[in-house]
Amino acid sequence: MLKKTRRIVYIALVAVVVLAIIGAACLLLFYTPKCQNYECWQKKMMECSKVTFVNDESEASWGYEIKGKENGQCAISVKLLLAKKGALGINKLIGQEMTCYYPLGTAAYAEKDLSKCHGLLKEELQTIIINKLHAYIIENLGKVEEGLEKAA
């Protein structure tokens, strides 16, 4: 009877240790800490350490997640969380994402330089920018023509 009790205690102890190891591994693999301010984000981006950060600007709220190092660069997932009032016309892009790649040791707001990014969000943002530029040129064609005539 004593051997049977010891065996049960031993099995229970082993099970607890195994569960603790699995829990710790899951925590290390899947948990991503959060930055509350730009200084924290800046430090983590320069280190390329896994972290999330929400940049709440007047035009939009952007969600960032540092994925880690890829091919000597820091990979950052950028998601449009909320489009706020303004003439940007990005409401339809809420929830879309892109991945940006910055040189190690760099700190920036990832969506500010679309040339470093790839993905649907980048393509849609570029389309909006091109359409706005096209509309501006059409509206101001007379002024552009006058400027060209004066330059000639």
C-alpha cells in the first residue's frame, strides 16, 4: 500500500513539473510584452526585441509588433487599428496589415517610410496617396501651366 502511494505521489510530482515546463515554454514562445510609450518602443526596436506598441496619433491609431530579426533586419508588423476624423480616406483600411523591415539599431514609427514595407496595407495606402495627388494635379492644372510658362 505504501509503494502504491509513493508511486502516485511520484507520478503527480512528475506531472506538475512537466506542466510547469510546458507552461513556461508557452509563455516564452507566445507572450509578447507591451510598451506604453515611445521611449520603450524606441529601445525595443533598436534591440529588435519582441514587443507590441500602439501609436495613437490624431489621424489614426497604429498597432506595431516586433516579430524579430530576419535577414539582418528587424521585422515589424504594422496594423491600422483605427482611422480618425480627417481627409485621409483610410477608413476602409482598418484591420489591414503590412510588414516593415528596418536595419538593426533603427528606431522609428514604421508606417512613416512605406518603402521599407510590404503588404496589402502598403499597397492600399499608396493607392490613396496616388489618387489624392492625381486629384490635386487636376484641380491645379491651370496654376501648374502658368508656372511652366513663366519658367520658359
